[in-house]
Amino acid sequence: MTVVEGTSVRETAVRTLRAALAATGQLVGGLGTAFQALGVLLMAAVAAVTAPAGVGLLLAPLVLRALHSLARRERERLARRGVDIVPPDPPPVRLRSALADPTTRRELGWLVRHGTLGLLLGLLGLLLPLCAVRDGTFPLWWRLVPEDATTTSIGVGTAHTWLDAVAALLLGVGWAAILLGLGPGMARLQAAPARRLLAAGPDTDLSLRVAELTATRAAALDAHATELRRIERSLHDGAQNRLVSVTVLLGAARRMAARDPAGADELLERAQSAAEQALAELRSVARGILPPVLADRGLAGALSGLAADCGVPCRVEADVPERCAAAVEATAYFVVAEALTNVAKHSGAGRASVTVRARGGRLRLLVEDDGRGGADEDGGSGLTGIRRRVAALDGTLRLTSSPGGPTALEVDLPCGG
């Protein structure tokens, strides 16, 4: 029980640390767009003030284009962090149309919030780790600073003794505790205006999204039917034929047992060999349906096994703190298996790498190689099957493979399946 409790505490600590690090990255990333939002906000204010003189009317299209561009970058930034925001239809850039456009009004509301509260939260996300490191390490170098130098990062106190230095250390621990405890909430608070105001509103025409989902479901059904046909062919052409052969050999051996024991023994050996081959093929079919290695070792261990069996040296970097849905893990496994098979057969690569990370409810895969490039979905390399598997889970796939290489296959899947 003590070992289990110790393991649970350690896992909780690791998850808390990873969440704080991810939140810090998101806050600092939001700081960049927050500074830009403040600049666009100032431009909008100048345009509004100078509108009666006519100058603001000339600035308005520039301000609107900057606003829409910044909103698009913020959606893309949050998408990389696992925050999916359905984009609205392209908003207008003409002033009269923009004043009546609900998307533009929502983006202006986001601009005000992100340029103020988002900027403050981003600054805290940047300064808290710096203060924690500065004050936490102060006892290591406090004797090197001038005697009248400030002890703490907040400009309070002067260290004259080891007790003063330890007090600064305790303050650093406090900064770290604030970051660990409040960092994820601060990141969510910073992203909240974008979630609410930059997404497609209820007045947006979602017919394209409906059509996309219809096509996705059709592709999923087609991929399912293709998989069933593959399994049927594997069973019919492989294991079933082996078992028929076993039955025939056993019948012949039974008839020969009395008059030719040596010949019957030879037939039994052939029947045993056929049965073993049938068993191996059945295991292969079962692995093709849902690899048991996923249940035994998890996604990271399963991908390490694929890399070890790859025909070229392959490195795996996995950061998957928690298990995803079984369908998602199976899709990720088959995507990497097919991609590494293509690398070994077609790329002429000297090395390959697989990177998998789970963040914010999304699982992201990246398979890279230094081969000749030029991968084509129409070339029979299995990429069409990969795309169908990914689309069946509402995932996305992007292939970069210019002639001469390198090749990069990026897949984004929802962790929930």
C-alpha cells in the first residue's frame, strides 16, 4: 500500500509540474499576441478619434485587416495548444459592412480583453518563473552581489546574513507554488475570451461543417468496410486454407496409421506445421484489429516496438501523460506502422523519427525521415488509408514531402476518440 501511495503521489506531482509548464508556455505565447492586440487597440482608438477629420476613415481598413489577421493568428496559436476554435466566415474589411458585422464586433470585444487582461496574465506567466528562479537560487550567489543590493525580486529587503538569504529562498518557493497552483487557471482565463468571441457565432452558416462531417462519416464507413474486407481475405486466404489443409492431412494420417505408421507420422508433422502457420496468421489478423501491445505497454511502448522493428534507425520521443481512447491509440499505432513501412520501403532514408505528444485533449503525431521525398497519396503507398483512418476520428493529416526530401507526416487526433 505504501508503494502504491508513493507512486500515486509521484504521478500527481509529475502531472502538476507538466500542467504548470504547459500553462506557462501558453501564457507566454499569449503575451506575444497580447502586445499585438494592444497595438491594434491603440490604432483603433486613433482611428476613432481622428474619424471626424477624415484620417480615421483612411485608417479603418488597415485596422480591420490587422484585427482579422491577429484573430486568425490567435486561433492558430490556441489550436497548436489543443484549443479548437471553429473559425467564422471571413469578416468584411469595408468600414460600413464591418460596423454591422457580428464577427467583427466579437473580434473587437476579444481585442479589448486580450490587450488588457490577456497582457497582464501573459506578463505574470513570464515573470513568475523568472522570480521563482531568481529568489529560489538567491542563497547560492547572494554573497556576490553588492551589500546594498535588493534581496528579493519584488525590490524589498537587503541580505546581510544567511537568514535573509533563506527568506528570499522561501519567497521563491512561494512564487513556484503560485505558478503550480494557479498557472493552469490563468492560462484558461487568458484563452477564455478567444474561446467565446473568436469562434463561429450562432448566426454562422454551418452547412460547410455539416458537409465536412457527412464526408468524414462516409469515409469512416468506407474505411470500416475496407477493413472488414481485409480481415475476411486474410482469414479466407490464410488461416482457413491452413485449417482445411490440417483437416485433410489428419484424415489421411488416420487412414494410413494402421498400414504405414511412418507415412502417417510424416503427415501428422505436416498437419502440425500447417496448424502452427494457421495460428500465426490468426494472431497476425488479431493484431491487425487491435494490437494487444497497446493494452500491455501503452501507446509509447507500442511505438517504441514499431521503431525497433523498422528497417531504418528510428528514434521515438513520446510525451503521453494519460491514456487516450482505445480507438485513438489504435489509429495512432496504425498510422505510425504504415508510415514507417513506407519509410523502409520507398524513402531510401538513413534515419527516421516519431514524435507523439498529448496536450489539451489532442494527440499529435509527427513522423519524419531524411529520404528522397516525393511521397504521393496516389502512388499506392498507403497514405490514402492513413487519411481515411484519421478522418474517421475527425482528425487532420498534413504531408510535407518535396522532391529530394525530407518528408514529414503530421497527424492531429482528438484524445477522446
